[in-house]
Amino acid sequence: MQVVQYFKDFLREEDGVTAIEYGLIAALIAVVIIGSLQLVGTNLDAVFNFIAGELGGALAP
């Protein structure tokens, strides 16, 4: 009988569910940040390469 009560209490417990929800939200935010940084990083790399090419051409004798 004690085991049945333990499982009933376990199913009613909501602390673990809240922790899982926060974990999923944090993971989603991390995925969005990583994706946006990769996109910005690619564009920023292209800008720096363009500037380096222009400076290289301007400094050439």
C-alpha cells in the first residue's frame, strides 16, 4: 500500500515538470542565439574580407 501511495505522490509532484520546462526554454534560447551568431558571423566575415581587400588595393604601390 505504501508503494501505491508513493507513486500517486510522484505523479502529483510538479517541481520536476517546472524544471524540465525551464530547461527546454533555456535550450531553445541557446539554439536561437547560436543560429543568430552563426548568421551574423558569416556576414561579418564577408564585411571584414571586403574591407581588407579594399585596404590592400589602396595600399598597393
